[in-house]
Amino acid sequence: MAILGIDLGTTNSLACVWRDGKPELVKNSLGELLTPSVVCLDENGSLTVGAVAREQLITNPENTASSFKRWMGTHKTFALGGRTFTPPELSALVLEKLRRDAEEALGEPVTEAVISVPAYFNDNQRSATKLAAQLAGLHTERIINEPSAAALAYRLAHGEEDACLIVFDFGGGTLDVSVVECFENVIEITAIAGDNRLGGNDVDEAIARYFCAYNQIPQNVLSLEQQAVLLRQAERCKCTLAWSSMAAMFLPGPDGSSYTLTLTRELLAKLCEDIFDRMKKVLARAIRDSGRSISEIDHVILVGGSSKLAILPDFIASLFGKPPLKLDDPDTIVARGVGICAGIKERSGEIKDVVMTDVCPFTLGTSVVNDDKDQNPHMSVMIERNSVLPVSRSDRFYTTRDNQEKIRVDILQGEEYYARDNLKLGEVLITVPPEPAGKQWVKTTFTYDINGVLQVDVENPSTSRKKTAYVVNPSLHLSEEELEQKLQELAAIRGQLDQSEEEQLLLATAERIFAESTGQLRKEISRLLDLYRGMTEDKSAGPARRHRERAWMKAQLEKLEKYREDGVFDLDLPDSWEDDSR
């Protein structure tokens, strides 16, 4: 039974398995590698996940959710179709689609997965990811950092000699930077840094804000649909600039008018100045923590869909004095790496000798009071950030008051001096005999394993009492009863779709283009929609005819998208779509 490697992304997700001595990407039910991380549940209870749901970000924005990965490990909720979802529940629906599509493609059941996460995900975010996998019916012991997976895939694909690399993973919602040492069959992560609130989505939002300012539109008065159209236009222009020197944006206005903007690479660079400043800070921290200098970095590897940003290579070159390496597969390299990890976990003969080390992304510690004049507890470090995993550290902590009967060991994660400014993961409370201050103590041990599981042991030698805590955020850990209830709730909304996913996607795409268009083009799209709906409702059609109809509809939509990209929005289309060959 295959172990599935999954790159659960902010914008897109994909799966990979280890087969015949190499990582093999798994196509989804539409024959695509990338599955958009988008979920839609309308008022009628119809659920769509992936490409179909992405099209409904514009036509049904109030019931569609995307970029929920950014909120993993938080208490944020999303209201869709009259129901409330947490980020792990929405992620579970994406993971389940990947699992079902993989089972169909592989012809065997899939029950176990290795999942990648941003290197800078904290404990809550990693716990939320494991919960999402659990809700999707996937046993997940191994969580791997995305840049680590990318480094593994790059190393095995290129077989380069000893080198010091920076993996610059710029995705839709997160930025991760890892410094990686490669020698012989060892891939050693020496330092990581990141920003979990910085990604390609921020570039889209910067473009959208400028568009509104340029056209003197108060952005907060736009409807949800208009905001979705604007962000889609911004994303399209950003992508167009990867191969063109300029791109045009268009937003329908009142009374048939329209707002426009021509975006150039120079203007985009100006709009991204703040984003680049944040990138510099992340890069500087990773290099500083690695103990290396910029001149010692052999290559910078760009990873993630947003790494295709046209102006990013020039920015990297200005910092390192040489251009970054351009890979053919920045969208899929993380998934390939996770697929390799799945092969390692299976102990596949071809790669069982590969050694990959990883590091602890955040400092772990506890709160202490050392000074009578300062009763504000500060952070006592147990495990430094970027410590190689697995790692275990012990220390003694003493009572601070006479006749103190309990010692509380807070479990903290973060880099701040004062305890209150770090993330509290939990606590261990242990009873000690009442004696003068400083007489009683506990031995505290923090152990952080390769899968990102933290174990805290607290022992009082005078009583031989010992307590152990496996740190899991209670809000992200479900009892058997709670898990069963959640599984039933998710199962209730899945249901069976009346139409094929491909037919759904074609209709949703046409509806999205209709919402983005005006004038004669909108009228022609309306006619196209009516015609194709009639085709899909004809129950007498056989598989061959259905296939021809879908191919015909897809061709029409590709024509419309091309017209729109060329800046023509009032085309004289044929009087009848029947004129086109089906």
C-alpha cells in the first residue's frame, strides 16, 4: 500500500508517490497535477473542492473559502453555506480530494501520508495540519518542512557535488528560507527562517490596492464579487508579466463603464518594495543563524508558485551578486521531495541510505523568575532555534518561595525575552514537599523529535514524582467521540455530484467569465451557458457525445479567455455557437 506524499499549499496542493525508483506526481480527477486549495459550499448544500471551487471565488464569494492555510492553528472560522468551518476542516476536504483522486489514479487504497508544512509553522500550526489529515482519513506520523523537501528533491535530481544552498520557498501565503549543506548522501538543514504572513497573495493585494488608488475607487465600497474579480485580475497580470513587459487590468464599472490599469515590471517592483524589505529580513536571519556569509552560498534555489514572480530573480541577484537557479518545476519540487520522503519512510531500497537532517524552527523554553526586583517571568531557553533534530535538553528549576508546594513548568515557543510574549504550548504542574525557597527542584527535559512532536518530562527527585506531557493544543486535538462527530459532519456535506467534475468546471468557468465581462461579450457568454446547460441536462447523451460536448465547450472558453487577455471585451462572436464543429 503506497504512502502518499502531499504538498498542502496555500494556493494549490498536489500529491506524489515513490514508484519504480523515482518520485511520481499523481494527477487529479481532471488530469491536472495542481489542485486549487479552495472549498465552496453553496446554500443548497452542494460541495465543490479544487478547480470548480476556485471559479466560484468570483461568482459565489460569500460561500467560498481560499488561503485558509494562513489561519491554521488559530481560532478563525469560515462561514460557508450556512455552516461554520475551521481551517483544519477545510484543509481536510482538500486532503480528502487528493486522497480519493490518488486512489483512483493508483488503483489502490491510500491510508497514510507524509505532509509538508512551511518550515516556520509553529506547534499549533503543525498540530492543525495533523488534525486535518486525521479528518481526511490519513494516518500522518511524518511532517516535513517544505524547503527541506525541496532540497531533497533538488539534490536527488541534480546529484551535485558538495554545496551550500539557500532554498527560497515563496508560495501563495508563506515565505520560508532554509540554508542547506549537501555532502555525499547527507542533506543537512543548518538554519531556517520565515514569514507565515508573506506570499504571492500579498503581491496580488498590493496590485489591487494600487488599482483602486489609481482609479480613485474606495476599495472598501466594492462588493465581495468585485473584490474577487479585482484580485483575480491582479493575479493574472502578475503572471502575465513573467513573459511580457506589460499587462492590462480591467474592472467593470457602473453604466457599462470600466476601470483600467497598465501594469509594467517597473511599476510592479515599486509596489513590491515593502514585500522585498520583509524578504531581506528573513534572508538575513537565516544566513546569520547558519554561521555562513553571503559569499559562501553556492546557489539560491527558487521554489513555490510565487517564485515565478518576474522581478524576483533581479531582487535575489542584487543581494547575492549572482542570479538564482531557475528550476523547470518550482510548483512541484516540494511535492517531489515529499514523495521521496514517503519512499524513505517505506524504506525503499533506492533511497534508504539517504540521510536528511532537519532543525527546530523556534526556540523552546519555560518561564522563570530570577530577580526579586523583576517579577515578570522571562524565557529560559531549553532548545535553541535551528537545533538539529532530534534533540533533548535538561535543566533544573527551583522553588522561589518558602513552603512552595507546587512547581509549574510552562512550555513556551518563541524568541522573545519575556515569557508573556511567546506562544504558550502548555504546562506541567508537579507537587513538591514544602521547604525553604530554593531547596526543592525539578529536573525538566524537553525532547523534540524529527516529526515535530515535543515531549516534556518533569521529575522531582526527592519524591520520585514524574510527569510527562506530549504537547498538543487542546483545541487541535479531538477525543474519539469528537473525531467521530466531526467525521460524520464532513461526510454529511460531501454527497454525490450529479454532474462530472469536468462539466462543473466548464460551467463555473463560463459563469466566472460572465461576471468579469460586460457588453456584447457578456451576452454571448450567456448564450453559450444556456446552450451548454441544455447539453448537460440531456440525459439521453452517451459517453462519446458527452466527451465531444465537453471538448467543444472547453475550446470556446479558451477562445474567450484569449480574447480577454488580448484586451478585447466587445467581440462580435458568431450568431450561433452551433457554427463551431463539435
